Amino acid sequence: YALIAVQGPKARGIVQKLTAVDLSTIKYYWFAHGEIAGVRGTLSRTGYTGEDGWEIFVPPQFATQLWNAILEAGRPEGLVPAGLGARDTLRLEAAMRLYGNDMDETSTVLECDLGWIVGWNKTEFTGKPVLDRQKAEGVAKKIVGFEMVDRAIARHGHEVVHDGAKVGVVTSGTFGPSVDASIALGYVPAGFAAGAQLHVEIRGKNAPCTI
């Protein structure tokens, strides 16, 4: 399938022009099947920008038709194409974790602060003994968001330093245009999550940051 995402406060109005499916009845993270721009597909109220919006799935051969129809419908509202780099700044500003960067096989859902997605009342699921223990005893490391004090930009893999010693690692970092600041996500010891004075090592220099 091809996927085109329409994101932002005007997204629903733009997409609604192209489909008879009543989008007002679809809850966040729900979806519906139907025609959009004359193409049978799936309309999902999801996205990865921190904004409300829609991800539209259609067979690949209809992607160009759908793309052109969306651009035409959205032109009066100021809709413009945006690429992966723009989306990445938005998802980071919204603290949305990216698999392979902010979470992977070396971190648990509690360490990356996503415990709300777990069905804790289930009697059994993969990883339950470890997660139950972490929930009871606390985690050793925790993902946090932080802002660079100056204009230095922390990047994936940069070391987080406290009193000259490495204590963590940056998992995602960029300049956030919506917040006008250099921001990042990274793992630090759980005891530091409340706001210890930390630095990020960037090109051999320690740049201060605040959690």
C-alpha cells in the first residue's frame, strides 16, 4: 500500500472534501474503509507529527491520483507537501519515540516512558516478569527530553555527561522550529530525570543542556 499523511488543524476539512465517509465519527487512532478521491482505501486518524490528522492507505497504482487530489483540495487552506525531515522535527517536539532510535531491543516500555500502552491486568504477556519487577522496583535508566542551553544541536549517539563522566546517550536530536530551540531525547540514570545539570559532548566539547 501507498501511504499519504495529511496533518494539522485543517486536515479533517481537507480530507472530508474527498470522501463520503463521515470523518467526524472517527475517534483518534481509529480508522474506516471507504472511497477517497475515487479510490478505495483506508482512512486512519493517526499520524506522527503531534497534530491531529489522517493517514490514507491506497493501492500504489493510485498514489499519484490521490496525491494530486489532496493537493488540489488543500490549496485554498495553504496545504503544502512536507518531507520526512519536517515530520521528524514535529514528532520530536511532541516527544514521540522513533523505533530504532529512542526505543529498541535494549530498552523496555517503562524505560522509554510508555507504560500506558501495557495491559497490566493481563495474566501473561511477553516480558511480564521483567516489567512487573521494574514497575515495583523502578527503572535504572529513563528517557527524558532536554533542551540545549545554547544553539548546539545534540544528535543521535552523542554522549550525555555529568561531572565529566558519561551517564547516558542522545537518541534523537534536532532544531525544533516550532519551539525555536535545540531539543533532544535521550536516556539518563533515573535519578537524574528530575533535573540534574548535564552536558552533551558535541565534537569534543561539553555543551550544557536542561531536562
